[in-house]
Amino acid sequence: MDRINLLPSQKLCLTIQEAAVYSMLGENRLRKIIEEDKSLNWVLYVGSWIRIKRPQFEEWISEQNYI
């Protein structure tokens, strides 16, 4: 399967690293947020991998006053 190189804003799901850069949050902070709240609708578990659903993540970020 060939990989398609897309910008983060074009992807449906992001890795933790991509989401951290995209949102200007630290990777550790993002991992801690995910660990503390298992009900987040923007977290997708693919086996042992964590993927971030970009559209839902963007919406969640826009609703936050403090992270």
C-alpha cells in the first residue's frame, strides 16, 4: 500500500505527534489529556495505536478556555 503525503489539515486522523504539532500542544500534555478522560470523542484506538480524529479534535480545541 502506498502512502499518500497529505498536510495535517487534509487528514482525517492524526498521530499523537502530528496532533501535538498541529495544535501547538506538547505530546506529553496531549497524552495526559487522553489518559485522564477516556470519553473523548476525538480519540480512536487502533490496536495499541492512538489516532486523533482531526475534525472532532479541532472542535474540542475551539471549545476549551484552558488546557
